[in-house]
Amino acid sequence: MFNTFAVDLFVVVERLIGSIRRDCINAMIVLNEAHLRHILTECLAYYHEDRTHLGLGKETPGGRSVSEKPENGKVVALPRLGGLHHRYEWRDAA
């Protein structure tokens, strides 16, 4: 009935929807459609730019580079999705 490409695409879409639900939607209260669109936009940005993926060797799909530790540095947490998730980077200690 379906060709194999369509079946494979269904699997990918189901996994993406599951990740969005687990990582974003289940922990938030959606107020209206505009709010949901904003959450989904931030979630997809987080998914591609900040979240590491085992299938990519712990890299991000967007290709985030690994930052080197400065000689006198500290780790800074950058909140994502309203503080639900964080991205950590090295910064020079002042």
C-alpha cells in the first residue's frame, strides 16, 4: 500500500513529534495557537543548535563547534526554552 520511502518518513516524523512532546510540550502550558507556534520555533532551534544526538556522534545537526576551555575560565549556563533546558559554554572569568 505504501512505498518504503513513505514508511521511513512516517518513522522519522513520529520520532520528531515524540522528541518535541517529551522535550518541550509536556513541561509547558500552552495558552493559544500563537504561543504554541513560539514554543515550537524555540524547540526546533534547540533541537538543531543545542541538543546533542547520539546518531551524530554527540554532535548537533547545526554543527556547533566545541569551545576550548580558557586558561582562567568558568562554565556559564545559557537557558533555552524558558529555562527548561540549558546550553553550557566556557567564558573568561572576569
